[in-house]
Amino acid sequence: MRQYFQNAPAVAAVVIMLTGMFLFTANDALGKWLTGHHSIGQLVFLRSLMAFLTLLPFAYRAGFRRIFSFERPWLFLFRVLMTVIDTFAFYYAVSLLPLADVMTYWLAAPLYVAALSPLLLGEHVGLTRWCAIGFGFLGVIVALEPTTAMFTPAAVVSLLGSMAFGLVLISARSLRAVPGISMIFWQTFGGVVVGLLVVPTAWETPTSLEWPLFAALGMLAMLAHVAVNWAFKLADASIVAPFQYTQLFWAIIFGWLVFGDFPSAAKLVGAATIVASGLFIFLRERHVKSCKERDSH
């Protein structure tokens, strides 16, 4: 822990990252509540629209040159598409499953990144990391609680959505030169466009109370993105990235207090296994990277 308190920017980054994770989970809980009253398409459209309006001042400040800064356009478009699929899948899943259960599946995304990186990125994955990946997928199976109802539509969509999120993370590695504001701008715009195409099939006008909630949904999502990007600018990923797993803690708290849900023992064991595997893979990559940098000097 000493490394966090010897460096003021690192301390600030950790606090900002924790705030971002809280905002993301609050956004997810609010979205889950709204799915009980509105279609998924309407939710995604209004969430994306409100987030897009919140983003516009940041985009204007960054300048249109940065917004239209593309690298590998087809891969960029693929990332936007995967982000939209991830968003639709997540809100469909939380409309049917407890928030913490869905968050458990999404936390498996780094496992997909590690497993697919040799094929898609040409990265080397050693035996130790393969064992950690296998251990993590075992956690996914435990969390699914293998029964005859294991592959319910909600569970299948959760797995597919978390895979889409994993592909979003992989694509980010290949688009490092693209400004963060450009990525957020276009993935949000993609949600607006696809949501607008879907929403006419099931529109229900929000009440006077729900309009502010939809506005809050978009603003929470955008502020969370801004907080996470800010945290990664203030400190190395090795310091702030592990704190992404605090989302599971907040998902349990929100699920319990707002919806009266609490994860089963199998879900808790599976989640703990996934988190442990993800942290091990991350720390292992950090160690290997530091060794290579030391050897190069």
C-alpha cells in the first residue's frame, strides 16, 4: 500500500477510480429499475441520448480534430458495434437477473481478453496464465450454477454480452493512438443511432418523475467514463485497474438494498474465483512487463 500514499497523483487516481466504479454501478442499478417500466430499446436510446448531450461540451472543448481522429476505421466501427451489443445485452440481462449476478458474468471479460489475445493480437500467453484463465472460466461455470436451467435466455445473453465487452477491451489495445474522447463520443453516438432504430417498436412516454431519472442515467454513465479516463491519466494502469472489481461489491449492495436480491453461495464463490483469476492475470502481465523493461535497460 505504500506506493499509493507516497504519490499524491496515485492517491487521487485511486479515489477517482473508486468513484467511477460507484457511478457505473449506480447507473446500472438505475437502469435495472427503469427496465421494469420501459423497453430495453427505449432505455438504451434515452440513456445514450442523455449521455451524448452531456458529452457534447467535453467534445467541443477537445476539438473536432480529436473527435474525428480515426485509426483503422473498420476496427473502430467494430468496436462501436460491440459496445452497442454489450449495452443492449447488459440491460436485457439485468431486467431478468439480479444485478450482482450479471456483474459477475461481465467481470469475466478480462479472461476473454487473455484467452483471445494470442489469436487476435499475437501476444504470447504462457502456461501459468493459461492455468489462471482456466481457473477463471471454472468460476464462470460455478456462477452459472450448472442445472437444467443453466442456459436460460438471460444467462446466454449475459455470456454473449460479456464476450462483446471483452472484444471491446481487446480492440482498445489495438486502438491506443485514438483519443479517449473520440472512442467515448462514437460509442455513445452508436447507442443513440441503434436505439433510435429500435425504440419505435416499443415506446412508452416517461412520466414527469422518470424523465429526470433517464437524464441521470445518461449523466451517471458519462461522468463514470470521464472519471475512469481521468484516473488512468493520473496513474499507471497497474495501480488503478484492479479497483474495477469494486463494482461487484457495489452491485451486491445496490441489489440487496434496492431490489432485495442477494447472491447465492455459488454466485459468490464463482465471483470470487473470477476476480482472483482476473487479478492474477493482471498482476502477472504487470510483472512480465516490468521484467522486460528492466532487461531492456
